[in-house]
Amino acid sequence: MNIIGLMFFICFVIVLAWAIVNIKKEKKANTQLFSAMGILLVTSFFYMIHATDLKTELDDIKPKYEDAVENYEATEYRLEKSEERKEELLSEVENLKTDKDLLTAKNKEYEDKEESEPAEEEAKTEEVAAQPEETEEPEAVEEETNYPSINMDEFNRIKDGMTYEQVKAVAGGEGTLQSETGQKGDEFYTAMYGWDGEGSTGANVLIMFQGSPARVVSKSQFGL
């Protein structure tokens, strides 16, 4: 029941009471008065019924409105998560670029070293030839440390998806950690390990691992 319908109903009750009192006094009915009462009664019932219909419509609309609000909030949440994921991927791309630059710099360093070593060896040879011969005294034989290294056959056996332990078994020992990003156990943890290579002077192998557990995602070699 709405306020307008209630007001019409109260007016109807007041007019009805006044009509009853008037009829008792004059001993007759007033046609105009009863017409007005009828109009008030019909009007009050019309507004009451209309208010009931409006309430029913509002009850039907309310769940749809709540669903729309819920869908909007869910869309906002998904957009927020998408932005966070985008930032994470951009950061990962930057890390990979840094690792690539480091790998390029190391290969350039090894190339420069290989180019300079023949000249150094030639200078040493000339220096030794110019020195007078001396009686060589027997020297104590030192035990050489057997460091792990990788040849071309072993390099080809290393495949994407292999774990660090599997690569270590192929190489025959631990590699040297060159760089790492993130925390071990994270999905985007990235580490680069290096091994000495069997081949020309300065030969080396660099292998990048990523994920949890860390697995091979890329490899490169120089001088094998």
C-alpha cells in the first residue's frame, strides 16, 4: 500500500463517517455525497493495486540488478588481474633481454681472448728461445683437478626440458652459476649456468634454466 492510496482511503473513511452522521440527522441519503465516497473508494483501491504491481516489478528487477552489479565487479577483477599478469610478463621479457645481453657479452669476451692468445703464445716462445738453456730440475708432480667440461657430442645430447641434474650428469659435474632472476621454486625463476668446453681455446657452453623445477629453455656454445 502506497501513501497516496492510504490518503484516499482515510478520506473515504472520514467522508463515510460524516455521511452516516448526516443521514442520522436529516433522515435521508445525499446522492452527491455517496458519489464522492464511491470515487474516493475506487481511487484508493486503484492506487493500492497499482502499488502492489510496482512492488512486484521491483522484486523482479532487484535480482537482475544484483546480478549486473556482480558481473561488473567480476569484470573489474579480471581486468585488474590481466594488468598484473601483463606487468609480470613485461618484467620477464626484460629479464630475458638482460640474460641475452650477458650471454652475448661473454661470447664476445671469449672471442677476444681467443684472438689474443696466439700472439701471447708467440711472444712467450720467442722469450724462451732467447733465454740460455738451464738444467731442468725434476719438479713435484701436482695432481690436476678434473673440472667438468662439455664436448660437441655432449652438447647435442642436452635437450630443452632437461633438469639441471640431468645436464650435470651429461657434463660430468656442476656448472658455474652466471646469473639468476627470481626465487628458486617460483614459476618464472631463471638461472644461467656455464661449463668449460672441449675444443678450441676459450671454448664454453652456456645453458639457461627456467621454472620449477628448473628445466633447459635455451643453450649456446662457443669453440666446441
